[in-house]
Amino acid sequence: MSEMLLEKLYIIISSICLRVINLIHGHKHLTTTTMKRSDLYRAVARDIAAKAKNDRLIDDDEENSVNDNIVNYDSIGNLGTVDIFDDINKLGIYKEVAKVINLFDGTDNADIAFGSNIYFGNVEQKNEPNYVKDVCIYDSTNKFTVITSEMLYGVCRNPINTTQIRNIFESILGVLNNNAIDTTDFWNLCKNPVPQKFIIVTNTTLPIPLKQDDLWNLFSFGYLLYINGYAVTKHPDLDFDKSRKFKNSILYTSNKEYAQYYDVYNLIGESHYCDDVLSRYLNMYHILEYMVFRSHLVNLSKGSIRKNAFVRRTIEKMTRNNKSETDVIIDTLPKLFPNLSSMIGLDAAQKRTVQTFFDINISGSSDKKMAELIYKIRNSIAHNKATELHFGFGNIDEYHAMISVIRKIVEIMENRIIDLINNNNPNHPLEYENENF
């Protein structure tokens, strides 16, 4: 038996064994990690032509034309003078990848590197599928690629015009095509997204039999790579019009100490950078917090400010009023904003939601309960303690029902903040009697 024939038999047997492993363990373990870009594009072009014909997007003659163009593409040396695909608009889901191949002119025709293993993972319920995000990342340091099915579906319908997206496709198709493995699983995910499904290309070899927990751990590393350089997608339900005014119309009030409020003005100005309701809420809360503690300073400053009298009064108040920050906020907000609960006016469904999330029963004129809610929502946005539910972009499914409550509090309280500033009460709780304190 000739040496060439033995080599062919070895390749066939290896391919069969590899497919058996795929069927049994649901993953592919490969070894080759580099390939010329032009070689990869030729292989992918043949695969696209065959699959496009199978999908009845093109006929036999058009498939043959692609293969003839590949021969010409090889022979002339100048890759940019031949379009492998005559009409990419016929190619459906394969169109954007075909476009990249057509536009390739031989520039940067170096060896491209990618991981040696490809895994198709599906996260189970126990692995908190809410945390499977729209992730796509290629990391050259680790030769690591991860892309979720939903992201892959979207990318295939838009121009592949970034290096990051091109590298993702090259790493996946490079592993598949360079080892004569059918790409059907990949293209099927491009056509039909499967929730919680993802693809990973990596040099890491997972133990057999494959465990979902191992796949989830690899995916989680990919998610770390992703958020290291990219923003988590903001859900549209969190959008907030950053140009929205606190109050549509503000009338001038005579005998008003407008010059005393620049600390508040600065915070109001900062709010117009906030294009999501969580950031806007936090900014609003900072204003309320400032007003609460300023009201106590104002109270100290009233009357005589002679040194001895002021010191005695300060020590007396500190001794008598040694409260926690939480107690101060909850006690003072209703004093600054009377009828706080009815002013915000949550409906019955929103009150039930509040009860579910924070175990706060808002009924009747429970102003302190409303103040407690305002404080606790702030904690959920600002904190990320294990004992509290954090409100962030990445876990909106966990608190979605609270968004309408958060939005309503922001819109009502911003309006009332302006009303409080503009109040001409001679005993205004936020205004010092003297210019210098």
C-alpha cells in the first residue's frame, strides 16, 4: 500500500472518529490553530456555495461558477481582481460573509490564529440563564472566541465591518473548515437563534464526558473578556430622556435666596447626562440627600450664631439626635415634602410590586413608608451587596416590574425639588438666615 494511500486512509479514519466523538459528547476537539486567510476564504466560499444551492438560493450553474471563480482566484495571484460570488444578494443568510470574501484583496494575508477546540453550549436553568447576555468577543491573547446565538443571528443580518466581528467568524469557520467538519450547526444557528445557546472556540480542552458546568464556566470567562472592553446592552425600558426638565415652567419668586442653591444647581445640571432611569434616580436621590442634611445645618444656624451659643446648641442637638443615616432620611424627607405618599401617588399594582420587592406596605398617608422606599431603591441601585437585590443593566429581568415605580418617583420628585427651592416661605427649611455660616 502506497504512502499516499495510507495518509488518505488516516485522514478518513480520523475524520470518522472525530464525528463519532461529536455525536457522543456534543463537542469538537481539534488541533490545528493557524491558517492563511486566503485559504480559509476559499474553503468558506465552497461551503457557502454548496449550502446556498442546498437551500435553493442558487442553482447548479451558479455553484459551478463560484468554484470556477475560486480556481481563477487561485491562479491569477491578485486576489482583488476576482469576485468569487457573482451575485451576493441571492445568498440570504450567507450574504454578509460572502461580501467579506468578495472584498478581500490579499491585504494582510498572513496566518490567522484561533483556538483548537469548538464547543456548542446550552446553559441549563440551574446556571441562571438570565445572565446569558448578547455577547460576542474574540481575544487574540487567549485565542478565545465566544458568541451567543442571539448575537450571531443579528450579526449575520448586518455588514461585517469591524475587525472584532470578522475575527469571530474567522475563528469559528477556521476551526470548522480547516478540519473538514460540516458547518451545518453553525449556519443553522445563524438562521434560527436558540435562546441560551452559545459557541466557544478555545485552546482549552474540556474533559470528556462534557459537562454543562464546564461550558458555563468557559462562557463566564468569555463574558469577563467582553465586559472588560464593551458596555452591557441597555434595555430600552430603562431609557430616560436626559433633556427632560425637572419642571416645565419656573416662575421668578421675589425675596428668594436663589444664590444659596448652587450645590443643587450643579446636581440638576449633572442629571442631563443621565440617559437611563437608574442613573437619573440616583442623581435625584443625591439632591434629596443633600437637602435632608442641609436642613439640619440650617436649623442649627437659626438664631444667634455667637460662638458659645452655637457650640452649646450643636452639642445639645448631637447628644439628643444621634440617629443613623437611614433614620435621618426617613424622618426628614416627609418634613421637606409633606404628603409625600399621596404626592407620588403609586397605583394599586405598583404598591403590590413594592410590597413584593421591599416588603414595604404603602397604604393611606404612609409618608415614612414612602421615604423608606425612596431610600431602599437608592440602595438597590447604588449598592451591590449579597443581601440586597441590585438594579443594573445586566439583570433587568429580576426587577423589571419596579421600573415604572422608579420612573414615577423620579418624575414627581424632580418637579417637587424645584417647587421646594422656589418656595418663598420666610422660614424656608433650606435657607440660612445669614450669608455666611
